[in-house]
Amino acid sequence: MLTNISHVLRVCAQRNGAAAVVSARSYADFATEASFEIKKCDVHKLDEAPATRVVMTRDEGLEYYRIMQTIRRMELKADQLYKQKIIRGFCHLYDGQEACAVGIEAGINLTDHLITAYRAHGYTYTRGGTVKEIMSELTGRRGGIAKGKGGSMHMYTKNFYGGNGIVGAQVPLGAGVALACKYLGNNELSVSLYGDGAANQGQIFETYNMAALWKLPAIFVCENNRYGMGTPVERSAASTDYYKRGDYIPGLRVDGMDVLCVREATKFAADHCRAGKGPILMELQTYRYHGHSMSDPGVSYRTREEIQEVRGKSDPISLLKDRILSNNMASVEELKEIDVSVRKEIEDAAQFATTDPEPPLEELCNHLFKNDPPMDVRSTNPWIKLKSTS
């Protein structure tokens, strides 16, 4: 669960070795947990559905809040650095969709496996990467999570297989990981994420077929943010019921703007897989605030008013914040302390990411293979000699 991720377990009331006063009230005055009614999932080929009455503890709420704020602030800083031409190339931001990443991670274990497309910064963080490593990768520096050679679309951590640039191609790879889990009998599962724009890819349907035949412990997740690049789902898909696309595979349609809805649906899907029932499909209905990538202003195919309406009515961070405060699980001051801490972490990471050196040319071909002796690599001309070391 998310509680296993060491880099996000921070005591918000500790600063410089001393306890900070976050409220005139003591922590004993706050509710340790609260129950919530959440939106019911639509189901396909299932006799049961995820719970609609759920419990969230105070610690869980603060943890989810911190992680979502970190992802949001990290993406906004990436936007700023891209516009300053410090980050170059492709860059797909995740702000608006934070409840998907945090909810999924809360419903599985860190020993489970996850693979996604190129909107990968949030998942890199929830899977164990640090803000400093992610920001440094975005700027192409040696301290990056892929040593500055992967960039925005190609980040990896333990049990996280990227960050993949070919539309839909990560889904069969994720099924391969699920096959390994079944072969090894380790009670682990694989989560394969893709967007509504990739949902019409033939390789995805081929993967559904194999996963169902072999009863793989695979959760297929369609993050439906309503636009495939600049095309609304209604113009690109004859059926927008993505959770039914598996046909013979059970499916769930989930409110992807609510971290608790995503968490409960993921727990349900994980239990389904671990019980040996085979694959399951989840459609998370979500929304991205930025355009498809930084080269897309995001307002030529949708209005600014639409974006502001989603921000005002469905923002995942605001929804969680309101729940925490209205149920007396924390004070406004305590949440502000988290906000200040997150901003400082982002700023420190950005400072490092803009001053850390770039990787030297002699490291260009390193890590082509694992545990192999050094080898010569052919260059673009005979005068440049390159080597690869594992």
C-alpha cells in the first residue's frame, strides 16, 4: 500500500528537528478516521461491485493529500521549466489526473507491477522515485532517474516499467509481466495503463484475448481523460464504454477524480486477480488540465470555460481537502504546512535539476545490457569510439 512508500511518509509537524505548531488544537482533537459515501461504479460481467461506503483514516487522508499536491506542483514546475526551454522535447503533464495514480497505488502493493504510457511522471513518483530524480530526468541531468538519458517519457523504478512512447505498446508488455507473475506463483499482479486515445489499438484487443485465455493476474486500466490528443472520445470511438471493451473480461467504470473511488475499485480488481479469476478492466473517468503535451495549448478543441468548470467542481485535490476539513480530520493550518513543505521540496529539486551536470558522452551507451562485460559500440563515424558498461 502507499504506507509502504518511505519517501512520502513525512511528519508534517516536524521542521528543522523541532516540532512545528500546526494548530492551536492538539492532534487528539482530530478524528482518527471517517466514513464516506462514494459514487457507485458501473459494472460489466460482474455480480458484485466495489464498496460505496468506505473508511479513510486521518493518516491516509494526509498522505494522499501530500502525494497529490506533490504531483500537482511538480507538473506545474515542469510547465515553467519547459517554457523557459530548460526542459526540451516531448513532455506530457499529469495535473488533474492525480487521483488515478494515488488511488491505484493505495489499492495494490509495491511488490506488484505497473506499466504506463508517456504521461508517466506521477506514477514514477508513487512507485518510489523522488522529485529530485524526476525533475533531473526532465532536464537531462546525471542525477535523473534514468541518468538523464530517458527524459519525460522513459522513467523507471523497481517494479515500474515506464514510461513508454509507442501508443498502446505497453499493454502487451504489461500482460507479459502478468504472465511472469502467474508462472512464478508469487501472488503478484500487473497493472497496465493506457489512455482513451490508445483504446482502439488492435494490440490491446489481442492482449485481452491472451490474458483471458491464460487467466492472467492483469488489471487493464483505461485513463479516459476525454480527449485523445485533440480529439474528443465521441469522435474517435464508436463505443465510449471503455470498461466494456474487454467483452468477455469483467469491467468497472470508476470516478477517476475521486481518490477513494479509485482506491476501492483497485482493491476490488486486485482481489479479483489474486483469487485466480483472471484479468479485469477498469475505466477511470478523469480529466487533464494541460493539453496533450506541452506543444498543445489545449484550448483549440475545448473551451477555457470547460477546463475551469472541471477545476471548480471535480478537482481531485479540492475534493479530498474538503473531506478532510469537513470531517475534522485536520486543520487548515496543517494542510497549509503540507503545501509549504511540498513547494520547498519542488523548488529544491528544480534548483538541483538546473545545476546538476549533463551526462558525459562516454556514458551514452552504458546500461545497454545487464551484467555484461564492457563492449564496443559502433558510432556514427569511425573517429568516435564508444563503450557500453552494465
